[in-house]
Amino acid sequence: MPSRHFALAITGASGAVYGVRLAEELLRGGHRVSLTVSAAGFAVLGEECGLRWEGEPERVRAALDAYFEGLPGRIAYHPVDDLFSPIASGSAAPDAMIVAPCSMGTLSRIACGNSGNLLERAADVMLKEGRPLVLVPRETPLNAIHLENMLKLSRLGVRMIPAMPGFYHHPTTVEEMVDFVVGKVLDAIGVEHRLFKRWGSE
């Protein structure tokens, strides 16, 4: 399959590992990734994954290059306040965008068309251009506002893939549970993978 371009956003919801693993798999497949991370997303990356990537853009880019070194794809970092980034324009819209994990605040602002930063603007671009947008909500319990916002976006064609691992493949590690969710995201954007055993397969 030819190389494709994906926008990936990491917010401050718990579950930063989903975004990191997704980036790894996309790069392993030789794809191009445009990454943006919210301020809270950087904090969660440090707290949950031990990844201290925050700082000036050049420092972040160096950290990303070191972490993903050896993978054939290309990753580009775009600061969340950079509204001049290519992914902020419909004329340079990526093939698909994924927000993993997606906080309820981010989901709400996307649902309202409130494009106050690059992450939200890039998601709005995907909606207006009719490109695939996938959100990985990570919150529990969900209140009526959360559910109404998800329904609103779902009716617009946004794919909702909650961070809900399956257990029919008998996972034995946290990594296997993470891979199940990441695999579901890859299915939604048409990227082949072998992250989990499919039901009925040998």
C-alpha cells in the first residue's frame, strides 16, 4: 500500500499510550504522521509514559526523532498554537486524522466547531473536507453532555472508537489491551495490521 499522510493529536485525557502506539504503527507502515500535542497531553505523556517531550518545538522534534528512530515513516511535529501549519488548511488536508486519546473538552469543542488551536482547527478541516476523523474518547462515567456531543459528531460521520479493549483474544498484558484499541483505529482508517487476533481466525 502506498504511503499515506495522517494527522495525529494527543490530548490530556488519560491513555497517552494509545497515541504513542498508534504513531509507532503508522510509522512502521511507512506512513507520514503530522503530530500535535496539547499542553495537557504533554503532561500526561510524562506522567503515564515517562516521556518528557514538552518544550520548544526543536526540542520536541529532537525527542520524537530519537524515540521513533529506525522506523521507515516520517513524523513531523506541529505546535498546538501553530495555526499556520499545513494541516490547518483544507488544501493540505491529510488522508485522515485521529485524536488519541480524546478528552471530553476537546470532543466538545470539535462538536461545536470551536477552532481555538491547531488540534481543533485540523479536526474542523477534516469535517469540512469530508475526510475521515477518528476520536478515541477516554472518560468514565459518561454524562449526558458527553454522549450528546459524541452522537452529534457520529451523525457527521466521525468514527468513535472508545478506549474499550476486548477480551475474547485473552490478553495477558497491558500492551495487548492497548494494541486491541490501536488495531481498531487502524481498521477504521484502512491500515493493515496484526495487533490482535481476529475472531474466528486460527
